[in-house]
Amino acid sequence: MKKISCFLILIGLFSCTSNTIFEKPKNLIPKDTMSLLLEDLMVASAAKFHNNKLKESNVNYAPLVYKKYKIDSVRFKISNDYYVTVIDTYKEILEDTKKSLETKERKYSKIQMKLDSIKDEIFQDSIKRMLVLDSIKADSIEKLRIKKASIPKI
């Protein structure tokens, strides 16, 4: 009984594999465009749950990405399904997308570091100005006290 059940499980596992490759669609999105499209869709999906300038969250930005590339979601799905079946090509597309996202992340983190240092400098300068103004104010108040004390009372 054990041998028969193991045999049936092995047959089931081997029969489940599929090497289906879809026919290349007529309006297939080119490989380089698909990489850029996936990159923008990943950024759009990551931005979905962050507040935008209008303080709105949970906004779906995918339609804006489709509009940017002048495609619709059906064309993307057909192209994506085709590329998924051609795994080597899809792997190249995803690697290009990953490299591009990492490059942009490094670029924007450098910019953010510069902005943070500028903000820190401005903050430190404003604190110094406040301290200088406070000391000037304290000096002025002390000078007024001295003048007031030197004025003879009538």
C-alpha cells in the first residue's frame, strides 16, 4: 500500500508540471519598455499607501502609469503573461528593473542626505540667530535698567 501511494504521488507531481508557452501576442510590449513599465508600476504600488501632497492615501496610481505608456491594463496583462512563460526573458526584464530602481534609490538618497544637511544647517543658523537676538535683547534691557537707574528722581 505504501509503494502504491508513493507511486501515485510521484505520478501526480510529474503530471502537474507545465511547459506552456503562450503564442507571442501581436501587440506585445517591447522588452525595454516592459522593464520601464514594471519599474513605474512598482513605484506606483509602493506609493499607494503613502500620503500624497493632498494628504490622500490608498490611491491607485496604476492607471496613470498605463496612460504614461499609452497602453491599457489588458495589453499589459497579455504581455506580462507572455513574458512569464518565457522565463529567461522575464528574468532579464526584472533584473533590469531592479538595477534601475537601485540606481534611482541611491541617487535620491544622496539628494535626501544633501537636503537634510541643508535643513540642519538652516536650523543651526536659526538657533544661533535666536541666541544672538536674545543676548542683544538682554544687553538692551540691561542698558535700559542702567539708564533708568542713572536718571535722577524728581
